[in-house]
Amino acid sequence: MKLNTVSARICGGGILCTILLLWAVGLVSPVTAAPTEEFAEASETVERLHQKLLEVMQQSDTLGYQARFNQLAPVISSLFDTPLIVKVILSRYWKKLTALQKSNFIEMFNQLSIATYASRFNDYNDEQFREVSKEVLKKGRLLIKTELLRVKKEPIKLNYLMHQKDGNWLIISVIANGVNDLSLKRAEYAAVIRAKGFDGLVAEIERKIEQMENSNE
Amino acid sequence: MNNISLKHKIISLILIFSFGLLGGCSTAPSKEDYAGAPDRLELANRGFFNFNEALDKHLLKPISKTYAEFTPQLVRTSITNFFDNIAYLNVILNSFLQGKIDQGLSDSVRLLFNSTIGIGGLFDVATPMGLPEHNEDFGQTLAVWGINRGSYLYLPVLGPNTIRNTPDLASSTLLNPLTYVTGAIFFPLLAINIINLRADLLDETSIRDEAAVDLYSFTREAYLQRREFLIYDGNPPLIDYEAMFEDELEDDSVLIIE
């Protein structure tokens, strides 16, 4: 149920009321968690991604698409928890796949992520990344809020949902100006699977990767 | 049919349509009020989506591209400023309706400064003076008041919407001074506004076309999330995507039980 509806019923609605309610049920932490050693490592993960993105943007005059792809590949492959990401995206379809289909899909999705970053971060206009705050979530997950600062343009809010796997902090979701890549893909992939089946989806994603390669040549 | 009566007919249609849909809003909790909710009107929505996409591909996009190519950025910014400013009464009213008194006052001064010193809104002099532009509309106000979202609605020509958002079509039309000018001025301005708006979105749509494997679902999901972002003024609750990971954990436990 919508929080606004709940708040409307309990105390007549309004943003203040909604916030009070959220606070009362513990969903909004009144104090942002103090940055401990542990969370510094999580920040480092995001900083490594941002640093690499800045590097390829700044060298965009000399680096072609393939060179950007090659530079980004090791960073993205090691900083994102792709197996968990695809499991969440494919949701109930995931269990119907064979082990081989699963591992192939994880690999293809990783390629898609790298290709998307390589294709989109293709020029540099004095952009900067800045960490804004951290928020501790349920089950030891962490949300790191950052901004991509642009000259004469509104900053883009980039929020990273993180979790710990084998002692490393990994990114499990990126939310750009409120739009969460994970639910976007979940909705899209479900629609494609319904219309064309799982093989159809694989073909579509392969086509996307190829398109990005070709349009950036 | 002359321009004036045609304009009146179009506006009346928008008003009747949006008030009619408001009747469909209810405060009862609905299953459609969470992200990933079923798309009850999918068949009709997809039909109109395909219609709009075709209209865009063959008419609007090519015109906007040419417009963007030949219009200096400074002129384009001024045109965007002008139309944002003239539509700003709707923002002010909704700031107040949501109880954001300070924001409403700052928005009022913003409108005053940009309309006068900013020469009819062509120049945004208010932002550097510490009076930033806000994004409010009646759909956001209804959300703050606790009205449920209702079904996702893809409208011909107008594009993505929700039932809760349709009364805003009326309020933004009624509060826009352009609604009351003669058709001979109204239609050319409307055309410029649409072409300029579309040109401003060329980058966004090219990113969408590059990224999406299903354009319709991508547009729907991105629109619904973007609305949440605006309703909560940039800080929507995390519950929805936290829930996605919870689902996974639950699924795993089901598997173990099996």
C-alpha cells in the first residue's frame, strides 16, 4: 500500500506526516550512519568505478569505443555483483533456466553493462563525481548517494545500492535520477520473454550489444 | 471551422476527458500502487504507444532534428524558458496546495522576476538569484494528498500518464495564459512549444532507443519511476527496490522447503 495513503488515513496526509510515519516505523534513519572503516571500503568501490569512468571520458578524443570497452571491462566485471543482478532481473524465469543458460546469460549481461558504459561515457565536459551521503539499509545493504556534477546543467543523482559478498562491497543496483536500472530491465525482459521467449530475449540483447559496437565505431 | 472554435473544442475535450477520469480515482488501496504492478490497460496503451511512435518517427522527430540543427542554443534555451515561465502558475499553485509555503512564495517571486526583468520569461534571471525552478503539478499534489496512482495510461499525442495525473491536464491548461489567447497566436505557439520540447528530448530518446529491448515497457517503467522521484522531490523511498531483493530471499527459502 502506498505510504501516502497510510499517512492520509492516520494523520491526514502531507509530506511531513509521511516522513514522521516513515521515521516512526524506522524506515528513515534520522542520523546518517557514521562512516566507519567498513563503509569506507564501500565508498572505495564506487570511487573506483567513477575514477575509471572519468579516465575514459577524459581520454575520449584518443580512445575509440573498443578501447573504452577494454579499459572498463575489468573494473565493471569486478565491482558489480552481476550473478545476483541477473537473478533479480529475470526473477521467476531464472529458476527455469539450465546451469549453462544461467552462466551464459550472466556473461552476456556483463558484456551489456560494459558496452552501455563504454557507449554512453564517450565525451568529457568537465564533469565531476561527488559522494553526498550514505544510508544503512536492511540486511547489511548500503545505499551510497552520489552526484554527477555537470557544467551549467542540473547534477544527475546517482545512487548505488551495495552489498557485501565474500568480504567485498559490490554494486547491485544503480538508480539514476530516481530511475532504477534493475526494475527497468525486469519489466522489459519480462515483456520480451512473454512475446518471444527466453531465446528471443538473448537474441535481442546480443543485437543491442552489437548495435552499440557499430554505432560507436 | 475557424481557429478560435477549434481551439475551444480541443480545450473542452481535454477538460471533459480529465475530469471524467478523475472520477475513476479512489482513495481505496489498490493493487496497482506499487512498482511492477500489472498494466491493466496494456492493449490500448500499446496501441496508442505505437501510434505516437509512428507519428514521432515520421513527423515530429525529423522536424525537431532540423529545428535543433538550425536554431542556436541560446535561442532554444530562451524558447524553453519562455514556455516554462508561462506555465509556471500551475507550479506555484501546486507548491501551495502541497503545503510548501516557502517554495510557493519563492516560486511566485521567480515568476514575477522572470516575467519582468527576464523579458516575458525569455531569460531565467531568477535561478542565479537563488530562486530555483521547481517541478510540481496537480498529479503530484494528488499523490501527496494520498490519492492512489490508478492505472498507467498512455494517451494519444500526449504520451505516458496515470489516471491520477489526468486532472493536471485540466489544471495546467486552465492556468496557462496561452489558453486564453486567440487561435491565430495560440496554434503557432503551440507548434513551436511542441517542436522545441521534442528537440530538448532528442538526447534522452536516443539513449532510450539505444538501451531498450522493449520500448513500451522501458517507457512505462521509466515514467512511473520518474513520477515517484518527482512526487518525493528527489528522494523516493527505497522500499520498492529493497523489496526486489527480499523476493529473491523468499524464493530461495521456498526452494529449500521444496
